[in-house]
Amino acid sequence: MASLKQLSVEIERIKERNLRVEADKAWETSVTRKLLLALLTYFVVVLFFLSAGLPRPFLNALIPTIGFLLSTLTLPVVKHWWLAHNKK
């Protein structure tokens, strides 16, 4: 049987892990992360459009960027709906 000391150490490890998981989840759902990814998406698409010689790359790169942002906004809604309708 585990001693009180061992259980205490194990509880502390679980608490530390939970803090890391909560911080990771906060980052994954943060507006900062979404905006950073949108900005990076925009620049990569602009570079691609420039290298491909496509017209108005700075304006046309907004379309996939907006699509990305919309997908990040709708996914939580769809997830909530899915979880509500697929509980076991």
C-alpha cells in the first residue's frame, strides 16, 4: 500500500500536469494564436501568389486567410453541437 508521502507526491505531479494541460488548452483556443496563424497564413499565401505571378497577391491572399479564420470560429460551435448529440 502506498504511503501518505507517496500519495502526496503523486497528487502534486497530477496537479503540475493539470496546470500544463490547462495552459496548453488556453493557448490552443486563444485569440493570439488564431491571429498569429492567420497572419502567417496570409504571408505564405502572398509569397506563393507573388512567386506564381498571380494578379493582386496582397488582396487575393485575404480569401484563404478569411477562410482559415472562419473555420477556427465555427469549429468550436460544431464541436459543441457534436458533443451534445453524441454523448454515450
